Amino acid sequence: MSTLAPADRRKQPGSATRDPAGLCAAVRVAMVTVLTSLPVFLPGAANGLISAEFGWSSIRMGAILAAYWLASLAGAFASKRADSPLNGEHTLAMALCATCLGLLSAALVPVVGLWVSSILGGAAYGYTQPHTNALLMSRCAPRLRALAFGMKQAAVPAATLFASMAMPVLAGPAGWRPVFAGTAVLSGTGSALLIRRAPSYKRIPKRAGDRGTPLRNDAFLMALSCAGFFGAMVGNGLGGFLMVALTARGASLAAAGAVATAGAALNIGVRLAAGWLVGRLPQVAWPALTGLFVAGATGTALLASNAFAMNAVGALLAYGGGWGWAGLLHYVIGLPYDGREQQATAHSQMGVSLGAAIGPLLCGLLFNTQPVAAWWALTAAGLAAAGCVVSARTFAPN
């Protein structure tokens, strides 16, 4: 059994003089994560408007959203087989360019473009996530790496909040297409800025003794990838069906929206707080990761109740714990593999992407027959994720 502690790392040329702590890199990664997440969250927020305009069923829109996560799975797989780039900013810029093209196609030719946007955006997101993990490890000071991972993953629920607020505020008077087009412009602008700001690096050959822990498809990687799979089922199932469940039980749309918004805000706070805590007390990483999954499972179990108060508490626990683990999981799986974090976290990203696609589909099937069963299924998934973390700790490289 091992105790996690930040590994020492050689500073790359040119990085220390510009940003010794790596905070600027962490902020850039977080902003890119927000933008590359929008191809899945904007269609979800605009689901009612799009379906009403084209007469689409919820199944068709669900398939479009699932396409994003399946493309993300393919992107993460490709990243696992790719070498770490000399310049991470170039990779991020290309991802934003693909996101821009996808969102523009969704705005201009929605019937085809929404599929294109999901596929391009998902592939860009999945491919860049392991790269940005490696970038954070190499650019950020050891004491700030866990917090940087929390910042990056907090960008995902921040994207959901942006999409949820943009639709009623902007789509009401202008329609949903300008919202897609506007975010495409933001992505294109970000791509251009990253290309201009990208520093140049020279690859320094590593000595044989500097290669860190060998990367194998071992039990450690498999267990944490499975934890990401089960955890993503919980998070994305929750995001897709919480509002529907609350309103079906008699809660007003305003009350359900308030609960969902509070949960998303708490989720952001938990991801940041977990990173901050582990950065100062590395030994709490494993208990914190296990505890988050257990808290999330407790929350989804409370959502099986018919009492609104229990549902509200359950939603907060489910959002905070059942979806607050993401940054910590990628940090834990990458830390033992100094210099190969990209390949290591590609495994966890593949698990997360697959779970994100399957979770909502499973919930959708169960909600059509027995809605309470969906929450018990997510509870089982949360407990399975916690069990995977416990197993992974016994296999952790020394």
C-alpha cells in the first residue's frame, strides 16, 4: 500500500521564468475545458427548443449526446497511443478549432450539424484531457498540482451552469442558434490566442533512470478506470434526469431548478476543495476519493424517496460526492507515472467517457418503466466505484 506524494520534476525550459507555479497554465486548461465541454451541454440545455423546432423525440437527442461521449472515448484511446507533444498549447488550440467548427455547423445546419458538433467536440475533449493532465503535472508546482486538477475538472460543471443560464437569458430573445454561434466564436478566438502565446520547447532526452514507473495495463490502472466508469454513470445520469424526477414528483420547475443549480455550484466547490486539501495533505487522497463516491451513493439512494426534502439533500450529496471526484481521480491515477501521465490518465478518461455515455442511456430506459429503479442503479454504481478505489489502493505502485 502506498502513500501519494507529489513527485519531483525537472522544469521544462522557458516555463519557470514565465510562471513558476503554473497558475496561468491551469487557468488556460480550465477555460479550454469549459469550451470543449459545451458541444454536449449546450444541446442538453436547448433540448426543448431544438426538439420543438424539428419534432425530435428525446431518444434522438439522447443519441446525439451519447455520440459526444463515444467520440470522447475514441479520442482518449487515440491520446493513449500518442506521444506527449512538445507544445501543449498547440494541442489545445487544435481542440478549440475543432470545437469551433462543430458548434458553427450546429448553428448553420442543425439537422446534420448537431451530430457533427457532438462527434468533433467529443473527440477533441477526449483527446485533450490526457494531454492537459500531463501539461498540469509538468507546468504546475508540486504543491499546486492537485488544486490545478480540481480547477480543470471544476470547469465541467461550470460549463453546465453557463449552458443552463445562456439558454433562458440569450436564447429567449435571439434563439438558440446565435448561442451556438457565439460560443463557436469564443472557441475560435481562444484557438488563435493559444497559437500566438504558445512557448517553444526543445525535447530533452530522458536518461534510463528518469522514466519513472513503467506503464502497463495492470490492476491499478484497470481498477481506477472502472471507478471512473461507474462514477461517470452516476454524474451524467444525475445531470440528465434530476430535473425530470423532481418535477414528476410535484416539485415546481423553479424549485427543481434551484436544487439542480445549488448541486452544480456545490460540485464546483467540492472539486476545488478536494484539490486544495490533497495538495496540502497528500495522504488523504485515497480516503477522500473513496468518501466522495460513498457520499454520492448515499445521495442517489435518498433520491429514491418521495419526500422533496430528502430529494434535495440527496441531490446535494449526489452532486457533491457522486460527481465531485473527477479531478482527484485523474490526479491519483497519473501521479505514480512520472512523465507518462498522459498515457495513464487516458485509461481513466476512457472509463469516464464510456460511463458518461451508458449512464444516461440506462437511466432513460429505467425511467420509462420504474423511475425509482434508476436511482437504485446509480447507487449501486456509486458503491461499485468506491469498491474499485479500495481495490486500486492495494495495487498502487510504490
